[in-house]
Amino acid sequence: MSEVRKCGCGRSLTGNCMGWHALSEEEYLAQKAAYEAEQAEKDEK
């Protein structure tokens, strides 16, 4: 079983590596907005 790696880049919203460290600032902001929208949708259910 592979263990989820902790994130040290400061971009992860979960504390675990999401692979966002290599994204440009624009890509990061788009991914962050999409992630937050998805989480808000889940919270509404």
C-alpha cells in the first residue's frame, strides 16, 4: 500500500501532496477554485 505524501510546498489544501507544486500561479489558482467549488458542492449535499 502506498502512503500519501505530506506536502511541504504550501499549495495543498489538504496537507497531503496534490501534485500542485509544479503548476504555474494561474494554473494553481484555477485548480484551487475548482477544488473549493467541488468541496462546497459536497458540503451542500
